[in-house]
Amino acid sequence: MAQSNDLSFCLTALEQDSTLIAVIELGLRSWLVAGLIPGASRQPLKKLDPDAQEVLRVLHRWRDEAVKAGRPIKRLVVAFEAGARRLLAGALASSS
């Protein structure tokens, strides 16, 4: 019997001091990106046009902010609605 890929849990412990966490709410007219940045006193919230390149720019800017605060990022965790998976994955794949 083949094992299914259960994405409901992670086998690796969360290291908050080196993990940038982002949550994206995808809409037709705008995307809302919220983040937890290690070493930063703020929890940013950014409203963007629906553009994968802009999401990547925001995530890179937040990563750089963590590095400046002395917290190098080893892992980036992104959460979004299940229905938007193809939309976001396709947009990010084409931007690489």
C-alpha cells in the first residue's frame, strides 16, 4: 500500500528564531500578506496587487530585515488557502 503525502504536519521542529512565517490571502483584486519576522518588533501586513513577483519582493525584504536584526533565515514557511494553491504555485514557478 502506497503512503500518502500527509501535509498536515511537519517532521521538523519549528525554529522561530530562524524561520520567516508568512500567510497569504489571495483574492481576485488583491492579495494580503502577513508575516512574523524573527528579531523584528513588528508583525507586518501588506496589501498587494495579485502579482507573484511582488510577493517574492516582500518576502525577500522581510528576510533582509531579519538578517539585519541578527537573525539569519534558514526556512521560509508560507500558508495560504487550499483553493489558491495552483494559482500561487503556478505564478511562483513561472517567476523563478
